Amino acid sequence: MDKYDGKEGAATDLLTYYLKTLFEANGLKWNSDNDTEMETLVEAIVGSSKSEIDEIKEELTQHKQRIKEMRAEEMTVWDNEPSTCDSNYWRD
């Protein structure tokens, strides 16, 4: 991942930097396994978020379709209503 991509790479780089700083400030050792775990963590968070977004997009698509169907049904109802301009509309 590119740490300058403004996305996952940047998130991984920042997370790694701050956690590594905390580790070392407390006398703990940081190694390449920790780097890999930070990358995996960011990928998991992003992947989970993307899955959730995909689900929401699918729901929105279904809702949009239902709205179109309802509008079409509404237009059909209006098309079948008697017109107030019809000369027979006001007669008993």
C-alpha cells in the first residue's frame, strides 16, 4: 500500500506510526509482524465498511425501484379518475 494514497495506505501509515511510538515510549519492541498486523487491521476495517456500504446501496436501489413503481401506480390511478372538466362530472 502507498502511504501517500490518502486512503488505506495513509491510514495504515498513521496507525503504525502512532502505535509504534506508544510501544517504544513504553519500552516495548515493534517488529515487522506489527506492521503487517496494522495493514491487516486497516484492510479489515475498510473491507467491512465497503460491505456495509454495498448493502446500503442495494437497499437504496430497491427503494428507488419501489418508488418508481408507486409513482407509476399513482399515475394510473390519476389517469382513471374522472376529470372535473368533464361536463358529466358535476351532474347528479
